[in-house]
Amino acid sequence: MPVAKSILIVDDDTFILDVLATAFRLYGHRVFTAENGNDGLGIFDKEKIDIVLTDIRMPGLSGEELATHIRRASPHTKVAVMTGGDGEIGSNLMKEGIADHFFLKPFALYHVCKTLSSAGHAG
């Protein structure tokens, strides 16, 4: 399967953001990062993004709001959400067709990278 060209990772936890960014670079992705939903939206509007991986709970524009905006603006973009809190929001976003994938923290880094790398090619 082709590897996605670009991924936007949005999380207000800079440690998680850095670990994910490093891992996805090792998988050959062009990586963009943002520490909040507003900055993530700004990057998404300027760049061609194949995959978005966003935390759900963030100050300001939440990951849920970001994912909803991206799904409406660009239905072909793969959207994945993650949370360390209540997984019900992530499950609901998948049921509603807003998210393609949902990861509950803590998760296996390899699993997230492999899942999104093989599913992330925009067709």
C-alpha cells in the first residue's frame, strides 16, 4: 500500500506530539504538528494534508471540533482521533463518520503508525 505523504498531528501534550512526530517521520511521512486546534486548522488550511491525528480534549478549538471541520471541508482526508479520557466521544465520532480511526491513550505507538500509514493514502 502506498504511504501517505503528509500527516498533521495535533495535541496539547508536547511530549506525545514529539514522540508521534518522530515516529511518523521514521515511517516516511512529511509531518506537521500543532499544539492546539486553532493552529492545527491553520496548518490544514495552508497545506495538503493526507491524514490528521488529533487529540480530542484540548483548550480552545477541541479535537472534536477540528475533526468535524476537516471532515466537512475535505471528506477524502483520513481523520483519526485520540484521547486519554472517556472513549465514548471517539467512538461516537467514528459512528457519525467524522473519524476514520480512534485510539485510546495509552496506545502502542507501532499500532498507530502502522494503522495510519497503511490506511492514510488519499485516493
